Amino acid sequence: MIPRYSRPKMVAIWESENRYKIWMEIETLAAEAMAELGTIPKEVPVAVRARGAFNVARIEEIEAETKHDVIAFLTNLGEYVGEEARFVHQGMTSSDVLDTCLAVQLTQATDILLEDLDGLLAALKRRAFEHKHTLTVGRSHGIHAEPITFGLKLATYYAEFARNKTRLLAAREEIATCAISGAVGTFAHLDPRVEEYVAEKLGLKAETISTQVIPRDRHAAFFATLGVIASSIERLATEIRHLQRTEVREAEEFFSAGQKGSSAMPHKRNPVLTENLTGLARLVRAAVIPAMENVALWHERDISHSSVERMIAPDATVTLDFALARLTSVVDKLVVYPERMQANLDLLGGLVHSQQVLLELTQKGMSREDAYKAVQRNAMASWKEGKNYRALLEADADVAKHLTPKDIEALFDLGQHTRHVDTLFKRVFGEA
Amino acid sequence: MIPRYSRPKMVAIWESENRYKIWMEIETLAAEAMAELGTIPKEVPVAVRARGAFNVARIEEIEAETKHDVIAFLTNLGEYVGEEARFVHQGMTSSDVLDTCLAVQLTQATDILLEDLDGLLAALKRRAFEHKHTLTVGRSHGIHAEPITFGLKLATYYAEFARNKTRLLAAREEIATCAISGAVGTFAHLDPRVEEYVAEKLGLKAETISTQVIPRDRHAAFFATLGVIASSIERLATEIRHLQRTEVREAEEFFSAGQKGSSAMPHKRNPVLTENLTGLARLVRAAVIPAMENVALWHERDISHSSVERMIAPDATVTLDFALARLTSVVDKLVVYPERMQANLDLLGGLVHSQQVLLELTQKGMSREDAYKAVQRNAMASWKEGKNYRALLEADADVAKHLTPKDIEALFDLGQHTRHVDTLFKRVFGEA
Amino acid sequence: MIPRYSRPKMVAIWESENRYKIWMEIETLAAEAMAELGTIPKEVPVAVRARGAFNVARIEEIEAETKHDVIAFLTNLGEYVGEEARFVHQGMTSSDVLDTCLAVQLTQATDILLEDLDGLLAALKRRAFEHKHTLTVGRSHGIHAEPITFGLKLATYYAEFARNKTRLLAAREEIATCAISGAVGTFAHLDPRVEEYVAEKLGLKAETISTQVIPRDRHAAFFATLGVIASSIERLATEIRHLQRTEVREAEEFFSAGQKGSSAMPHKRNPVLTENLTGLARLVRAAVIPAMENVALWHERDISHSSVERMIAPDATVTLDFALARLTSVVDKLVVYPERMQANLDLLGGLVHSQQVLLELTQKGMSREDAYKAVQRNAMASWKEGKNYRALLEADADVAKHLTPKDIEALFDLGQHTRHVDTLFKRVFGEA
Amino acid sequence: MIPRYSRPKMVAIWESENRYKIWMEIETLAAEAMAELGTIPKEVPVAVRARGAFNVARIEEIEAETKHDVIAFLTNLGEYVGEEARFVHQGMTSSDVLDTCLAVQLTQATDILLEDLDGLLAALKRRAFEHKHTLTVGRSHGIHAEPITFGLKLATYYAEFARNKTRLLAAREEIATCAISGAVGTFAHLDPRVEEYVAEKLGLKAETISTQVIPRDRHAAFFATLGVIASSIERLATEIRHLQRTEVREAEEFFSAGQKGSSAMPHKRNPVLTENLTGLARLVRAAVIPAMENVALWHERDISHSSVERMIAPDATVTLDFALARLTSVVDKLVVYPERMQANLDLLGGLVHSQQVLLELTQKGMSREDAYKAVQRNAMASWKEGKNYRALLEADADVAKHLTPKDIEALFDLGQHTRHVDTLFKRVFGEA
């Protein structure tokens, strides 16, 4: 996480201020539940609500001495609350606070990411409808295959990010649990109803069963989901980088007027944003394996996961937030060149219709082998000698037995390739 | 995937026989739909159903020449079916067959993995109930913390693998889609109803929108899920390895009578199965990043994903199947030593009850600081001089002001730690 | 490792036959050293050399019962050798045989990979010299930058793979060690001279200090090196895939005459080999993290590394061998289109010379800002209106103050970009 | 990289101040070489050396507008230097500065890491000699195997980190190269002697051949090496975590007097530092795959590697520096309990000598089968009934035929296991 690739709202989630704020809420809620259950005096939560406060610098000062962050926080809290503070945290273990706090932070982060996805989906949808009928060539292996529309291309990305939204919602459920269960998860000094109360108030579920910690398979599943989303970002970024190549130039990232270094070489509009996104995707994915290695903690817990999470939780969410926002902006402002798309589509003089011709000849009763030969010899002549493919076909005696020039014209009709655009749009967007 | 870590049922899914069988079913179903729609003669699917067959060796022979597997298959199919075969596969692209086949294979594989998980869950549940009240020490950082029961330990694994089952069901949905959409996914030469028909008959969903291929974010999410499950396997395997250490010896992998190399050194019962599972977990996880790198195919597809999937699809599913089965057997036959658990629990002469004493003293009105000092001096005396901790506490004047010997006895009651076992079992198993 | 991506010579290294052959050599050499030292009777190694043999099926039969591969092997060896066999393996531990054998197998594998690299380097060198002066456009960000020659491009790959050879030689040293040091590496029942003798005879070094096993940081470094080489393969494969794009078409993978599926769509020559190599690179890299996770074995060893190595050692070496051979063939037969390179170079009407003009104007005394503006307005005019860039510059009054048409002609001289080709070739190949 | 796991010296390398300082040195050196070659006026480097300066805030201000860091820096430089500044950077491309700067930063970082390794090696050596003869049990699979000394254990780590030092020196060479070669590496507007001059002055080598950038296989090899070192850290950390387990307690991390949270539970000395190191190892390893994914840049460069390196270069070096320093401190102050080591060694009543007895019986002429049976029945009796193993052997009639009580005493001599300590120390440390 570095400022260059960060947005303040997501960064704020991971700052000390927010963490201690959540800790205070957890401790206060737990105290409320304990007071209600009669385990601690009724005045305790009242006092904490009334006078509870913290000071980040002071906590750090105490922690430097005690080397224990939760104790430092509680000591500082006591400095504000006074006597009643000694009942706070009673029967709880530090991890109850830390892990529940992480759950709150991750859900906060996820809510931002969900908004990001909504923004990206909206941009993709808008541009997809805008280019619903913009013809362009479909490519497999980087080689021209058959016509497609640019809107359909964008629709595939929309569908992919819609799946990512579903995945992220599931990932949010994975990590939205609360544990207030004590040193080894047995509630030895706690009533399970405390956990249930805190969970409900925080919008979390009580963890089914915890050890000292919330089990880390949850977090592994969460970060793996971020890795999948990052990979989808890479796919769209790679598409745009390809479209912006000098020889292709079907689309370009928006280039702001003041942006330096380009105007003396006007062709030198580099797809730096999508290249950057390709790199950011690698970074988000880098969190996946460490998160999985974090699962196998020893017995009821070891603390090896902690340093990993202190880094990857901010890094992966901040980077993904930034990347989604950047990608949304790229899609939103993408400069599309339909005339270049058409020019590329025409580049091979109609050879992209070969398969259509082949199919039709077979349909008309020609054997597959003969049809193949007929298509092949004319395609080769067109390819090698640059002759017009359609004219060649019309002049071919064997083809003429089965297809009239009008038939051939129909086969070269691009409409063939767009007749199911509505069907596909309905599938993807629910409307066409 | 090597025989040593493979089970035949899962291996069979990835053999040529099964693959071609699925291809034939896809082609036949597609032909049925096309015939129904009037695109090809009604006799075609009838002929394929009647005479359709294939010969693996023959297909390989043709493929060696043509370097194209689907064409080789269709040629061979034609040799059996005759004339009608030329209408088979019409308007389809090879990927329609390959990707839909992969979806079928992955769902078949997942169904076995789901059975495996059920088996593991059953074993964990049985052993958890068997040891519901078997006391053992809970450990954080490898250090004794507070008492727990062995059944509770197993319950945490049950809950984790139950989550894994939920994840795997979601992962199954991810990859259970069918695409029969042609060269670039536009249905240029196909009716979308063909896709819907084939999908339904195969128990799949029609892919919302495909390019030439089914989008690979689906497969990335699938393999990531296998990686999470593998990590959970590693956690349980690591637990057992720890319990079997010479100094701990609370549980041991079952050691078959004939197994060589141990009897001359009877203590040398090595947890080789769980060590092996630790390694297998690494292997399954190794599929995750390549699967994510597979997402960003160029434009409407490139074929870079193919070699990756030819390896990781069999490797990861076969290895995970083997690992789950091995783990189930380990859990099922695990030799548990309750007396050793009790001995370890007693190892520190009651120090595991410190926190309980501290808490009670505070409850009884002692200040947190004084309570801490009282507990500390007696704990240190017990630890350093090996004296009985409970006796020390009883003899401490400050403690005596607040706690009678009977109070102290109550605090040393292990029952404190097991009183919520039923609650937790109900949460985990739905019964206690 | 699947047959499709395997070559027999590398596969043979990992077959049982070779493994047992190496085991026998290790045991025989150890017996020779022990006999020489007087620890065992002189007849023992003589007998083993004379009658030593093994039968893979028989070993597997015994192993099925004993579940111990080395014991099974020794039992089978005894069946051939007779009485003297009982002195074989004396004081040794199974790992002495297994780990030393792995070292031999990995060095054998590395020697093949080194040959592969030599082959690739030779092909790159030959093609680099062939195209030493073939002009093509250099691209940054996929956008035309400045001219380069195709030979220079290939020279960068040559230099990269030459570095990879150096790395692989270092990696070979990493894993070429022998350990015959007993149960925990203390030589409790062995003389260190046995280890030294065996090491020397096998062309290995005696491991400085082993535990029960040869330390796994060595193997981690080895597989990491394979991962780097795989990434270089990906770079060259990606280059070729780009060059073969329909719109670029500067080079193509050789397409064998009989290869099916292309002739009806002659433009549809897909770079399937380099796409495949892109995928294979991901697979080789997948071994890196598991190999690193293997390092932290417990105490003097646990066996978690074993399953990992049984898979990744064959998989990574076989796949890399196949990939290097395939890449060599692709480079060797690559179809290069110099006229297409020239056409692409001319695509922007000389704009690639902008920087040269800008530099010269500054040299001639124009301020950087003014020079920039002059270049910019003419470049924009050329870019937007398709006018000849050189003509525009000649007609520009401000430019004319500093540059004559002859000066400008010189600035558009492609020779500017090739004048250091010899220097670079000498640096890379030691000759030009 | 977060303050908690950072040390200032390494952090400083990655701060803007240091980066711009290096940029200025590169530009100045390049100007010196150009002036010497007569390409630019002699006064230019003189002026830059005299008045050259920069202001981080001002650069950031300019960059915010131009979105180009090198132009921003040069503009700011010009504000200090004046007129002569326009000749600075002539013919160079931004990457010449950026990549050469990264090389300088990485070598600076590596030099710190090399010092760290020296510190760790010194600590390991000191403690190894201190405990050269401290007997402890060697363990395979976590199970007691045969005696070893604690010094030997440490010697294996010394040897491993000595290998890591060798690797790091090689990795340093990998990335210590300089490129001043222009837009696509052809020296179109530069003399190669400029590159050679700058390289020499900076203590780097001129890159053999660059594209627009220094090839990224170098950086991949570099970060892979950091990943291997991290894995070695994990191995030693894991060892200490095991030794500190309550049931083993053979060694403990030093626990500072003021450290909170322990004294009330004196046994609760948690190996938090080594657990933390286990997590940090995962983080360093997380840089490896992204660094490898960075290799395959498009054509002469794309900028996808940049964001990755902006994160992993500081993160991986800062984290590894911190981890090595922490590990050194842990080793240095490790509290070792020889009496606990002896107690654990005695735990099984001599069963660790089984193999020794077995071997001697065979040596004395007993058949392997009979010897095995004899050892086995007595070992089982000792194991199951807790009887003294040595007494049982002495009382065994079959054993007595071959071994006198004195022979048996000799076989139970721990000296057998330490007789090669000197040999091994000489191998590892060059002295004993």
C-alpha cells in the first residue's frame, strides 16, 4: 500500500483511529451484555458510553512499554473512564477484540469494494449499450476469427464482474463473524450470549465455534476472492492494451489535455493505466497464497497469521479499490474508434466469412471435403494474391453450382453475426 | 498426479475414455436439438444414437496427423456413423465441445470431492462425540493455555470442513455451465436453443455469455476453493503431527500390524500420513495461481489456459480426493490417549487456572493490580520451585481475604471449561 | 507431467528403473568404502558388483507389504546377492539413499536442460545474425517507439537465456550434493569417509552438514531457477504471439503442410505453440512456492517434502525440457516477414523520427520549449491529416531556420538506429 | 512495509530523498561522459555539480501536473541549475534513469541484507560453539530418533545461512547493472561509452543489452533469492517454536523483564517472535511470483512491472531486513535449557539406542532377522511396561550370546553420537 495507488476512504479503514474506535465499540457492547446478564455492574457500560475515549499517541506510548496492544488500549481507556473500566474486557481474551475488529474492518472494506464493482458495472453497461451494434472483429489466438460487436465484448466483462460481485458478497459473509469466546474458545469465563449480542449489534454473525481465534480458512477464502477479481481486472486491462496497439488502434485510454510527453509524438498514447492495472492485479493476487498458508495455525492458535494480515489486509483491499476505480474511469472515458474497427474487419477482404461459406455449401449438399476444397482454393488465392474473396467465389464454377451471387452476398452479411445480440444482452443485462 | 497419490474413481474421470464419452454425448445432444429445430435432418441424431461409437487408439492415430483433437474425434465418429455424421457439430466450434466437456468432468470430480467431505465430516462428528468430554489442554503459541475437550477440538475441524462443503457447492455452480455458441460466442451459425437443450440435459446451466470459451474466472474461483480446502487439511494434519510428538503423545495415527520399521523402535511411530498430507496440501494450492493467471486470455480467447488445465484439473482433483480420503481414514482410526492428555494437563500443577483465580479475585473486589500481584507471586513460586499452586494460593494471606479453600477448589474445577460444550456442539452439529 | 508435454529422455530419469539403478550404485559404492575401511567384509562389494540386480515388480510387491521402499529394495537385492547383502546399507538411513539419489536425478535432469539451453541459444544466435540488419519498429507500451533490428530483438533473448544458463549451472551446484550421514546426520554408525567416497564417485560434493536429509533450501533455490527460466520462455513466447497478430504479422510460427484447420481460413495461422508455452511457463512456476514451503521441515526432518518432490521434480523438469525444445523449434523455423516489418515501420509516415528531430533542434540552439512546439504542431498535422511528416517539417519556417532539407533527410536516416548493432552484437555474442 | 516491521536504514533507501539523489548522480555522471565525448558543452556537468539540487515537494507539485516523474525532476533541477540544464538527459529515456536507479537502490538494500546475514552467522556460530557438546535428542517426524548436540543443530543453520549469503551475493550481481541506452536500447542518440562511464562510477556493470528497460529476469532471480532466504528463516523459527512448546521446553526466546502479560502465568512465555518470523517469511515469499510475472513485458517494454516493483522492492527488502535482525536477536539471546534437553533424551529410557544395538548384533554375526527380533521384544517390553531397556537387554539370553553387559554399556554410550562433531564443525566453520 503506497499513496500512489491508494484512495483515502479505504486507507482510513486501516488507520489506528478506526481500529481503536471499533475496539471501543466491541468492549462497550460486551460490557452492555455482561451488565445485562448481571456479570458486571450496570454502571460499567454507562460509564464507558459516557466517558469512553482514547488517544492514539498515548496508546502507542503504553504499548512501547508493555508490548501488548490491547492492554495498552484498555489502560488508556481506563484513564478516561476511571474505576468502572476494570470490569471492561472481563473474561475476554485479546483475540476476541482483535479478530472481531478485523471482521468489522474487512466488511467495511468489502462494502467499498462492492460499491466499486457497482460503479464498474454501470460503466460497462453504459458503454456496452452505446456500442451494442458497433461491429468489430472477434479474435481467437490474436488472429481474426468472425465478426462480433464491441458491445458484446463489453457484455462479457459485465457478466464477469457481475459474477465477481456475487463472489464478493459470499466472501463478505465468510469474514463477517464475531468471536467473544475467551482464551481457547470455550466461554470458560464468558456467557455465549455476550458474543451473540455483540455480533448482532455489529451486523456480524456469532462464529459457530472459535479457538482462540476466528478460523483462518475464512480469510483465505476472502483473499482468494480478491485474487479472482484482480485476475478479471487483468483480463479487461489486457484487452484494452491490445486494442490500443499502434497497428490495431480500435480504442484508447482517455488522455487528458495537460498530460505531458505525448504531443510531440502524437501516436505515443501509451495505455499506461491498463498496464498499471496489469501490475496491480499481480499484487492483489500475491495475497492469496500467504492467506492460505495462514490457515494451519498450531493448536488453538499461533500468531504467525498476524504479521501477514497486518500487511495483506490493507494492501490487498486498498490496491483492489484503487484498481477498480481506475478501471472504471478507463472504461468510462475509453475513446472508441468504430471506423478503425471496421477497417480492421475489412483488412482480410472478407476472409472472415469463410466458415459461413463452407457451412452453407455443406448445407446445400456439397460433401464436406469438396466444400472445403472450394473454400480453400479461393481463400488461398485471396490471401496470397490479394484478390477480392467474394469475387473469386462468384467466379468459381463448383461454388456457382450451389450458390448464386445473391446467396454469397447474404453469406457476407454481417447481420448474421449480430442477430443474437438482443438475446445475449437480455441474458447479461436482463434487458436489450 | 501419480499412482501413489491417486484413487481410481477420480482418475477415471480424466481418462480419454470418459472424455470422448462426454464429447459424444454433447455432439449427440446438440444434434438432437438441431434436428428438432430443423437445422439438420431428423435422422442425424437417430443415427448417432444408434451407431455412434469411438476408438481411443484410432482417434489418437488421426490426431497425430491432423494435430486437432476434435476433428480426429469427429472423423472417427464418422467412421462408425456414416453419412449422417457430416451434420454433426454443425456451426459449432471445438471449444463448444471441449469447454462443456471440462464442465462435465469438473462437476463429476466435484461430486466425488463432496462425497469425500461427507465422509470426513462423518468421521469427525463420530470422534467428536466420542471425545466430547475428554479433557485436554488448549494451547496457544504451543504453550498451555486453558483446558478444553478433545471433542471441542474436533468440532472446530468439523465446522471448518462444513464450511468447505458450502464453498465446494458454490464452486461446483461456478464451473457447471455449458457453451454451444460458436467461433466467437455470437451464435452466428447456431440457435441459442441448442445450447439451452444441451445444458439442461447435462445438468448444467447455459453460460450467460461466452467468447470462444467459457470465461476462466469461473475456473480460477474453482481451483481457489480447492486451495482453501487443502489448507484446512494442512491445519488438521498439523494438529495431529503435534499431538503425536514424543513429548506430547496424546494421539497417534493408526499403525497397521505389518507395517515395517517400527517395532524395533516402538516409540518410532511416525505421523507419516499427516506429514504426507501437509505436502499434498502444498501441491493442491500450487494450482491456484496458474488458474488465476489463466483468466486474462487475449480477446475472444487464446489457448494458453489449455496446457495448464490439462495438468492442474486432474492433478488438483485427484490429489485432493486422495488427501481427503487419507485424512478421513486417519481421523477414523486415530488412536487417542486420554490419560496422556490428562497427564499433560496436570504437567504445570494447576497453573492453567491462573486466569480464573485472577478474575475471581477482581470480582471479589480486589483491585486488578493487587489481584495480579497475588496470582503472580504464587504462580512464580509454583513454576520455579515446583510447589503445588493450589496449596500456595490457600496459604497466601491476601488471597485468603477474598477466597476460601472451597472457593479456590471451585476455581480449579475443570467443569468451568466444559460447561458450554453442549452449546458449542449444538451450534456445530445441530445436536449435543 | 503428461505424455503430451513430455520427452522420453527426461521422463526416463524419473522412472523406477533409473531410480533403483542409482540406489544400487549408491549402496555398492558405500559398501566399497566400508569394505576398504574394514567396517564390513571385503567380499561384500565384490558380491554386490557381481550379482547385484533388482526387479521393479518384485520391489513393488514387497513394498506393498512393508510400506517401506528402501527396505523393499534391499530385500530384493538380497534375493540376488545372497548372504553378503546383510552388510549392505549398514549404519545408513533410508534418506542417505533417497536424497543422494534425488541429487543424481536432478543433476541428470539439469544436464538435459543445459543441452536444451545450448540448443535454444544456437537457434537464437543463428536467427539473430540472419536478421542482424532487418529493420523493424521497436515498441514500448505496444506503441511504435523507434526503429530497431529484428536481430537486436533476438539478441536480447540470447542474452537472457545465456544468463539463464549461468543460473542453471549455479542451480546444478546447489543440488549436486551427497549425504551418507545416518539417522540424524551425526555419522553415529558411519565413517564420514564413506560419504566422501560415494560423493566423489557420483560426481557430487559431500554435503557440508546434513540432518536426516539434505537441506531443502538447496531444492528451493533449484526450482526457483526453473521458474525464472520459465518466465523467460513466457517473454519470448509472448513476443512471437504479438508478432503473429493479424494486424502485425511480422513473424509466424512455422505451420506444417498437413496441419489441419487452417487452409480454409489461410489467415488463421494461430500461434498455438507459443500460446502453449505461455501456459507451460505457468506450470513450471507453480513448483516454486511449494519448493520454498518444503524448506521448513521439523527438527532433523519430517517427510512433508517428499510428496511434493515426487510430483514437482518430474513435472517441472519434464515440462521445462519440453518447453525449451518446443521454443527452440519455434525460433529455428520462425517465418519472418521483413517486408511486413518495413510496412509497419512506415505506418506512421515517419513520426518515429520525432525525437530525433526534437533533439537536433535543441542541439542547434533552439530552446527546448520552442523545439517541442515545432515538432508538436507538425507531428499533430501529420497524425490528424495524414500529411507527410518530413514534408511538413521542411515547410515549417521555424524549423527551416535551424535545419536544411538535407539535415532533415539525415535525421530520417534509419542508419542512426543501427550504427551500434555491431557493438551490441559483440557484447552479446562476443562477435559481430 | 509497515513501521512495525521496518528498520530506518533500509526504509531510507526507498524514500524520495534517496531516489532523487541517485537520479541526480546518474544525470550528472551521464553529463560528464557526454561533455567528455563532446556531445554537450563542457560547462554542463560543471554547472550541475555546482548548483544541482532538488526539492521533493516541488517535484511532486510538477509531477501532479505533468504526470511524468522524470520530467518533473528535470524541470526542478533546471530551476536550480539554469540554462545548462537543457543539455542534461540528452538522448536518454526515462527508463535509463529509473532502471539504473533501481539497480543502485537494490544493491544498497542488498548490502544491508548481507550485513544482516553476517550478524546472524556470527550469532549462530557463537551459540553453536557454546553448545557444541550440549546433548539433545535428534528428532525425525517429531519423534525421538538418535542423540545429537545442540551445537550441531545450530551448525546446520549456520551452513544454510552461509549458502544464503552466497546466493545473495550472486543475486546482487544479477541486479547491479546500468542501462543508458535510449528509447529502445539501440543507443540511437547516445554513445555506449556514456553507459560504461556511468556504470563504472556507480559500481555497476553496463547491461549487456537492454530494450527500453533492464531485463526483468534479473529482478525475478533477485526476489526468488529473497524468497529462499525467507524460507530458511521460517525453518529456524519453526525449530525454536518447537523447542519452546510447554512439553519440550528445551529453549525459549528471551523475555524482557517488563514484558507484560506473562508473569501471572509464568509458563506462558510465548514464542511470539519466531511465530512472527514465520509470518514474515510468507510475506517475503509473496514477492516471488509477481516478480516472475513481471518478466514477460511486451516487446521492448510495457510498464506493468513498475507498480509491482514500487511495492515489492521496499516491502520485500524492508521485511527481510527486519526479519533477519529479529532472528539474529532471538538466536543471540536464546535461553537454552541443557537439563531439559537431557531429561527429554532420557524420556524413553534408552530406546534411542535401539539401532545401535541392532547394528552391533548383526556385526557380531547374528542374522539380521534374529537381531531384529531380539531388539524388538526388549524394546516393546520397555515401551509397554516401562522397564529399563538396558537391563532387559542384559537379561536376554539370545543377546547375551553376542554382547556382554560391558558391550551393551558401550552401545549406550552417548559419545558414539558426538565423535564426529569436530569433523562437522570443521566442515561448517572451518574450525572446531
